[in-house]
Amino acid sequence: MAEDGSKKSIFTPLVCVVDFHHQRGPEIEHWIGAPEGSDPGEQNDWGLIPYMALPDGAHASTEEFSYFSLVHKASEGHDVEPISVFGMSCCQQIASSELLYRPEDVTRSAVQKSVVVITDKPQQFSALREKMSVVTMAWFAQKDFRDLEILQRFQESLLKQTGHEDDRDQYFGLSLREILHDYKWQALVLFKALLLQPKILFFGSHCERICQVQFTLISLVPGLIRALRDCADPQMDSYAETLKQADGVRTSDRGSLLAYMGLPLQIFGKGSIFGPYTPLQQLDMLADYGTKSYIVGSTNSLLLQQKDRYADLILHLDEKSLSIMSPSLRQALGLSTADRRWMDFLTQSVNDTWDESDPSRPKTHGYTGSEEFIRLQFEEYILALLSSTKYHKFLARQKPGEDPRALLADVEGDPSNEFGSYFIEAWQETENHKLWDKCTDSHIFDIVEPRHPCAGGLTIEDVQRRLAAQVAELHLDERFASTKETVNKRLADGQFRVTSAFNRVWSDIEVMREAQRKRAEDSRNEKATATTDENQPPWRKSVDASTLVQQQQQQQQQGELRPNEEGRPRVTTVSELGKINSQEPPSSRDEST
């Protein structure tokens, strides 16, 4: 697709200073680069810049960045239309006691200000961010905010860069490698959600990170970062009005090929908004009936409390979670087998080259897993998606019985199914698809093969790869590292307890067996004694203990025995022993007599 730039205006970069006044709140103090006597804030209704430049929670950081979109109105007497411009603010603070010049209205312990740059080239934000940090730090180091020379020179340097542009897409601090490492297959869900144009909310406590993730996401659509002129207001639609179909294609020219394939897709057209940081003061625009879709970021938890009203999909950066609120959207964003295989391949290329000390670069310093590698894979993916969708429409127009030679010989069936049939159906209902379909050739699949990068049915390798990925996501190795020691300790303790229990059981059994043997032996002895007593004379029969005691007492009275300390007869001489042995019961002697 080609855009007619006859009505495109030239925007002059501006710099302003936003101060947080303890009584009046945030307000713009100075404009740098604007014509003398003019106020760009009033001319363009930029009353929300102070709230965008000082995001919620900025006071908790020594330095915080915020990115936001604005509408630059057309100048009177010029045949130009309003365009979207972008602001980047660098917020810092300094102790009031350190100021060389302290105004009378400064009553708090710290002074908080933001330096803001407004430009129509968001693709330069990556380099601009580093410059802003240095410039703002140098301005604060003067400790006298009346001196604006540093900011004036900074604005002049922006004018010199206007004519020097790089055709390459820029990165925005947070690399694609980090996104794939943190979100894995959910990164593709987020990318496909971008094409479906729902209401997407990015939430987190760190404003700059929220903004960077959004810019990184939209930069995955080739050329989109340079086609955001309608994104600041849902009523703007100049891109679609000036769009026309490409006349031809030079396959050796990347730009020509992308334009012929219909890129960039118009994600932010009529009814859509892109607000990297959106303060609460803009909620009315989000809830407006004319706002059908948007991608916005916020650090205020009030939006989470009303998430069902303001979002179809929420990416919570602090929790690294992706929540899809709409059931129909959840079905459309379900990844196919080919999608998961493709994301597993990309994620593995990042994990294999991951370096904690420098996440943005592969530790091998090679091409695989690098930023350029990942971006090329996403470009190949979206080109295959566009081509497969056109071939899907071509197949739908084919009637039964028509010449099969009109079909592509190397393509079997409908290749769009590899991207998810529900997703294709949902995408065909979006405004960006309708515009793309109208402004592209019906046979673009002759230029780019309509085939998913990882086309093919489900295989055992897919199942094994998914299981391995899920195990890795659960961090089982890390959990078992600490659990293994605990389990071994518990097993050792359990083994000791079981062994002790068995030892006690066997000991008890041995005691029982010993008692049983003793009872059996006593029983045998009793039986043997009973048998002996029956065969012996009565006086030799055994007597019980009471009878024996009576006999000992009688003998003691007669002086025959001298009991010892234990009550047993004390035998001291052989004659006494003989007397005891020869003594017979009287009854026996009487019978013999």
C-alpha cells in the first residue's frame, strides 16, 4: 500500500518544562522552540501534557520516563490535516535545600520537574531517550532552573536531526529478547491480538517499561511505527483516505515488497487510539461510544478495578500475566499447533543464547536469537499470514468442477488454517483487514508463498517440546533443588523410624516368644512334678509354700534349725545335715511301728 503525502505537514520539534506546584498541581512553565508570543498548549488543546509528563508514582523514582500521544491541529490558512505527534518526558527531582536559587513558592523538601520533547517521529525515541536523560541531568545539576540555555541548545539539535532519518525500525529499550524470555508463547498471543484491534490495557508500576513494551509490540508490524499519524484521536482517519494500491513490486526491494503486500496494516485508524501512557483524565475518551479499540498504558490501579469496562485484554507487567476478558477473543487468540511450534522455536533460540548480564544480546554474539533474527521471523510470519489469507479467499471463490490447475501445486488445502480458523474469521471482521483487502492485489500469494513458517500436523516432537516447555515454565528443577534435600532428609528420618518400629516389634515378639517358652517349660515341669509325686511316698510329695513355712517354724521352735536372714534353715555341721536328711515324718514312723 502506498500513501499520498500531499497533505502531510512538517512538524517542528518542541521542548517544554513541566513543574509540579504544591498548590496548583502540575503545570507547564516554559515552551522552547515555539514562535515568540505563542502558546502551543493553548493552540492545540494540550491541557493534559502536565498529567502525561508527570505520571502517577513518578515521585517514587529518581528518574522516570513517560511516552504519550497528542493531536497537533492544522494551522490556519494551510491545506493540511491534524496529525498525531508524540511526547517523551524525563522526570527528575532535587532536594530544595540544594538549589542555588529557591523561589518563594517552593515550600516542600523536594522539587520535581519534567523536560518534555514533542516530535512527530516516534521511531527516534530510542536515541532520543538517552539524550534526554543526559540533558535533564545536566539541567538539574545547575541547581538554578532559571537558566534554560541547555534546553535551548537541545531543541536546536533536534531541528538538525529532522532531515536525517534511518529507514530501519528502531528499538525501544526493552528488547524483543526480553519479551520472548518473559512471556514466551504469550508474545504471539499479544501480537495476534494487536491485529484484531480489541481494547488492550498495559498495566504496571513502572511507566517507562509500560510504554516501551507497547512501542516494541507495534514495531513488529513492518512500517507501522512510521504510520501513526491518526493514532491520537478516534476521529482521525487520514491514512485510509489517502491510501492507494501499489502499482507494482520489486522483490529485490524490501520496501516495495512490503508495500505490495499491504503493509503496514492500519491498526490505528478511525475509532482507534494509541496512548502509551494514558492518565485518568483521558478515561472519558476511552469510554466514548466512538472509541472502538485502543492500546493504552496506565500505572493507576483504578483501571484494574474497572477492567471489565475498559479492557478486553490486560497485560500486567509486574505479574508478567496476560488476561483475556472476552470469551470470543480468547477463542480467536487460541494458538494453533503450527503457532506453538513456531513460538517454541523462537523461545528456544532466545533461551539457548540468554545472558543475564546482557539480556539484549546473545551470549554467543551470533545471529540466531538476536534482535534482527527475531524481527525477521515476525516479518516472515505476517507476510505468510497475509498471503495465506488471500489464498483462503481465492479458494472460497473456486467453484466445484473448475480447473484444479488454477490452484497452487505446492500448497495442500487451505494454509490459513495453520494460523487458526477462528483467528482468521475474527481478523476478517476488523477495519484494518477490510482496508488491507481493498488496497491489495488478490493474487499476492504468487509473490509470497502462502505457508505458515512451521506448517505441519501434530507430531511426537511437538508433544515432547510442549511438555519440556511446560516443565521449564513451572521451574521444577529449581523447586526440586531445594525439595530434594528435604525429601532425602524425610526419607532418612522415615527409614530410621521404620527401622526403630520394626526393631521394637521384633523385640516384643522375642519377649512374647520367651514368655511363651517359659510358660511351656513351667507347664512341663509342673506335669513332671505331678507325675513324680504320684509315684513317690506321701512324705516325699511336694508341699506348697505355706506348709513349708509351718514346718520351718516348728523346727525352729524345737531348736533343730537356726534360720538365716532369708528364713532358710542354716546348716552349720555335717551332723545337722544328716539329722535333716534322716528325719522322717511321724506318721510314717507310726505306720512302720
